[in-house]
Amino acid sequence: MKVLITGSRGYIGSKLCEMTFKLKSNIKIYGLDTDFYRKNKIKKFEDKFLRKDIRDVSKKDLEGIDSVIHLASLSNDPLGSLNTKLTEQINYKATIKLANFAKKQKVKRFIFISTQSVYGISKNKTIKESDSNIKPITAYAKTKLKAEKELLKMANDNFLVTILRPSTVHGPSKNFRNDIVLNNLCGSAFSQNKIIINTNGKPYRPVLFVDDICKIIIACLFKKKEILNKKIFNVGYPKKNFTILQIAKLVKKVFKNSPIIVLNKPSHDERSYKVNFDLISKTFSDVIDFKKKNIISDIKKLRNFFKKEKFTFQVLNNEKTNRIKMLTKLMMQKKINKNLRFIDV
């Protein structure tokens, strides 16, 4: 089986390639990535790699591919707000272009990694995949939802489309990110002995261990078509919708000597959503033991990862682990232009 993974060298992508490789199954991994983090010296697990902007994908790139796992995007909400026009080009137009080429090249499965940010603000309601009245509030979320709708129209018996809406991911990865909530709180505790919440901590953010989203994605390559085709799955753990403050309290159970400090700064990020995970827990119970899921165990793995990698406060707060800071640095160094394309020197 030949599988194209876009965004193969990102936070989730690098972990997914590693886990797929270690399966030792008959899967050939074809990676495609802009490779903004090419200076991060990490072990690569692709059988074949194409360094290419997703906007420049060609029909030939899909030749002989059996399945596509589409991770590449201008990812997360603050990053998507940097340039809304670029976010539209990368997250929507390039996605549909990729899917059209895939369908023409007779790719059998197209697995699209979307986001729960499409839910915007859910207040007290726990949202299901089938709920129609959802209102994304960021450019990132709006373009992801727009792509979802178009992809589902393209699905048929020969071109399976599955949409995964993951919770906010956390956990160790070869290309670790510290600019997402649970990773950031753990990074703060590890490097400063303080668990710092910049806002009031009240918004809800369901969380998801990076290994678990990778297990779900890999399972999507093999499960029966009728189970997956034209389906949307919220990916997370039933009855584990946490506020940021509740997540911080979980972190404190591991980093016991780190006080929680709530700075209560004004936030432009209004997202807050509680999500229903019944469908994923029923469909993928053979992949993950949802009932025994323990977030504390994940936090301990993060702590051990920080120790192993000898992470410092500087690393956890610079461009190596922060996407916006990396892109800003590359622009300042005139290595990429304002359209986030590498400049040939």
C-alpha cells in the first residue's frame, strides 16, 4: 500500500510517519512537506519524500498512490489569522486541488484531518458531528469547514472520504510544538516551575494524545468502506471535556511543586467548545481503550520527554517549538517571502 502523507514533517505528521514505519506492515510512506523545519535535525521515516508546498502539488505527485492522509495546512487558529487570504489558499483551495488530482489518479481513500475549532463557541451544549448549526470564528476553522463540505461532495464508492476532527493534540513528537495548550502548560511547569495560564482559563478545550490520533488515522487505512465513507468523526475521549484551568490542575498532579498562575489577560481567542465523542469511541474501540484513557499518564510521558530531550525555557519559547515564531524568523532572515514561499538565493 502506497500512502501519501502531506505535512509529513510537522508535529503530527512526523509522529504518524514514525508509528506507521514501526508497524513493519506493507505500507510505503510517501511524504510531502514544505519543510519549514528542515534545520531541525530529526530522524525521518518516509520511504520517499517530496519537499513541496501543498499549493504546488501536481497530478503526477498522486500517481500510484492508494491512500492520502492530508495533514498539511496553515495550522492552528492564531497562525491562520496571520494572513486570511493565504489561509484560504492553503487550507481550502490547495486541499480541493489535491483531492481532485487524487480522484483522477484513482486514489482509493482520502483522509482529511480537520479540527474541532469549526465549533467556535458551543457554550453549554455538547456538540455532535451531525449538528448543523456550527459557527467557526477563525480563518483557520472557516477554511477547514469549507474544505470538509467540498470533499464530502466528491466522495463516492470508488473515492472514500473520511473527515477527522481532532481535539487539541498533545504529547511527544520529533517535531514538537509548545504553542498548543496542554504542551504549553507542561512546558511552563517543566522549565519555570510555574503553570502559567495567560487567560482566565475558562474556555473548554478537549485534548487528545498524539499517539492516539495517529492510531485512528492508521486504522482509517484498513477499516471497511461502509464504516468510514462520507463520515465525520470527532476524535477525543468521552466525558473528558476540560476547561484550560482543569487541564492545568491535571498538569499540577504531575508537576506537584508548580503553582498555577492565572494571568487573566484579555484574549482575542473566543473559542470554547464541549464535544461528543460517542461515535469515535464506538467505531474505534478496537484501536483505543477509551474507557481506560488516563490524561495523567500522557502528562508523565511529556515530562519524561522533556527530560530526555533536555528542553530548556529558551527552546520551549523560541521558534524551534513555536510555528508563528519560526515563520516570522524565516521572513526576517529573508528565507521565505510574505506568501510563505522559500526564496531561492
